Amino acid sequence: MSRDGFMTINEVASALKVPVSKIRTIIARLDIQPRRFPDDMRRLYYSEADIQRIRAVLGLQ
């Protein structure tokens, strides 16, 4: 459930066709900090800029 250009890790993995475990590894390596929205503190969201950084690491630019 993306919102305002932000995506959850599952959405990122699905969009990039990469396993969630690999996305988690890249997020940790790049020290990407997720965002939480006040109305839904359960989900972690990643910005379009973060997703572009993940794409670059995967060579999907």
C-alpha cells in the first residue's frame, strides 16, 4: 500500500523483482532509515530517493 510516493519493503521487492531478504540487506548496507506515518505506525515506508539508491546497487538504473 504505497502512499505519497513511499513504498513498503514488500512493494519495493515486488516492483524490483528481488527477494525481500536481498532488499533488507541492501537497506542495512546503505543505512537507509524508513519512515513511519502517524496514522499507521506498524508499517515502514521507503522514499522514492531510497528506492533509487536500491536500484543503483542492483544495477537496475
